[in-house]
Amino acid sequence: MIRVLIADDQPLVRRGLALILGPDPEFEVVGEAEDGARAVALAQQVRPDVVVMDIRMPVLDGVRATEELARTLPGTRVLALSTFDMDEYVVAALRAGAYGFLPKDISPEELIAAVRIVHAGEAAVAPRLLSRLLSAYVRTPERPRSWAAGTSVELTPREMEIWRLMATGRGNAEIAADLDISVSTVKNHITGIFGKLGVRDRAQAVIAAYESGLVEAGSGSG
């Protein structure tokens, strides 16, 4: 069971998140906090596996609360949420030690999946945010690696297209719509792409696409 603490200054949001996670037998909501200071104090008491942390909160904001948790409770992982998906918030949260950053307009299914991913110690960043960040912070090399041309890593044409769409910020459902295939087929292709590239997750695959020259800075969907 994944023990989750919810931190948000809006009671309705806290209740909504609890109602999404609580009924799932995989999760136990062990506390709710109305500000960052309370989140840190409560986390010290209940030792959650994951804190779902709003970035904009009174007393102590989510970034500073994340920094404190990363310092004092390294086994507790933070999934940051915000209505503001501006790049500086994302960068600040990740630098503070958050394992993921998602906008609040995600679906319940996406939230559940992200909590699982973060609990496993992997990165969970919304595709549109990840591609924008990498477009701004990753510099494309002058000579793309050979895997972008499919020489040393033998991706099929369909896998290459899905890899490119991932790197430009498309989610699985958007890729499926673009290519007129099912979401399950997209997921199967992505699993194959991860294996061939030798990457762990979507974040690493997107980084590889920028580093290889498959996509260039500024080409994300934003």
C-alpha cells in the first residue's frame, strides 16, 4: 500500500484528491495539510511514501516544503501539482527535489499513474511540460547520434514516429489520435522503444530524442 499525504490550501481540492486516491486499495491517504509548513510537520509524524504537493500555498510554499522534505525525509517522494504550468515553477520544484510535476487539469487516471511512478522512484512530468523544459534547457549537438537515423539502434519507422511525437509533448492518447491507432498499441510501441534505446522512462526517452538530434530545441508542442 502506498501511503499518501495531500497538501493543498484549498479544502475542495484536498477532498477531491483524497476521493480519487482513497477508494483505490493500493493507496492510503494518511493526512491532509493546508500549507507547506503543516505538510512538513505532518509528514514528519506520519512518514508518507508520497506527498502530493501544491506549489502555491501560504506560510511555506510547495517548493520550500519540498526542499525541507528532501533534506529531512529522503524516503518520502514529492509529486508537485499546480494550476500554473509556467516553466520556472516546474524547474524550481524539480530542483528542490520533487520527483514529478503535473498540472491540476490532469485526469484521475493520470494522477493515480503518476503517484505510482513517483513511488517507484521514477520521474513523472506531464509530456507538454517535459518537452517545453527540454526544448529550453537541452542543447542539441551539432552531430546527431547514429541512433536517430536508426543505424545502431534499429527502431522501426513507426517507433521512430512515436518517439518523435513523444519528444514534442504528445501524450499517449494524442499520439494514438495522430497515428489513428489504439492507445494500447501506442503503449506497446513505447515499451519497445524504451527497450531499444536502453532508457528507463518517458523522461529519459525525451532527453535522448533531443540529444540525438531527432528533435531540436524549440520544436516542442508547448
